[in-house]
Amino acid sequence: MSQDELTKEQLVEALRSAHLRLLELESQLHESKDDSEWLEGAIKKRTYELNERVKELNCLYQITSILEESSESASGAARRLVVAVPQAWQHPQLACARIVIGEREFKSQNHIETPWRLSCDIYVQSRRAGTFEVGYISNPAKSDTHIFLPEEEKLLQEICRRFGQLLALISPPA
């Protein structure tokens, strides 16, 4: 028998070894596929989260511009704020806003009373001057939990703080 010829047992052993290697490679392929699916999901989640932060940052720029340009008119600023702020929310197509300052009320065109809302008080030199609400005209979530992002709550608080500062500049208390 020459070196190129193998015994039946050797062929069976080589085939068994090749089969085991093939199973091992299939397992690695499945693990790699699972890893790539996990990675793809993680990238999609992070991209979504970054897009939300970009909307919030753009909103802060816009709010700053509105407040700087409205240094003489609280009403003008409020009217522009209720239009601008909902665009920064997670579901802008469903978002609405309302500002109440004393007896005056400023609402976005689509505003309705809704149970799905965030509310923040507006203070002028430690005195409550009004309220800013941002809500959804319908429930955007499958449940009532976690409708709003924590960053949206912080954004609304910051907007109220800045608007309160503008109100203090425009009409300081006597």
C-alpha cells in the first residue's frame, strides 16, 4: 500500500475529524451571527438615543434664541415656545404644549387636555409665576409607564428656569 492510499479506518477517522471541525465552525458562525445581531441592535439603540439628544440640544439653541429675541415681550416668547418645544420630544408628531402665566394661556395649535403630560412650574425670583406643560395628544407607548424620557424632564425644567429668568428681567417684582 502506498502513502497516498489510506485504510478504511483512516478514512473514517479523517471524515469524523472533518465533521467535528465542521460542527465547530458552524457553532462559531452562529455565535458570530448572534454577536453581530446584538451589535446591530446596540448600534440602532445608541443611534436613536443620540438622535434624541441632538433634538434636545437643538431645542436648547432655539429656546436661547427665542428668549434672547423676546427680551421685551413675555407673550411673544411664550407663543414661540409652545411651538418650538414639542419638536424636541420623542414623538413630536403627537406632542403639544401649553404655558399658563397668571391668567394668560398660550397653547400649541394641536393642544388638548391629556393625561400624558409633563408639567413644570415657572418661577420668578422664588415665586411661582406659571406652568409649562408638554404632553401627547394620544398615548405613544404601549403602556403608561416611561412615556417621557428623563432627559425630556430635565429639558423642560431647564426651559422653565430660563423662561422664569426672562420674566424676571421683563417685569421685575415691585
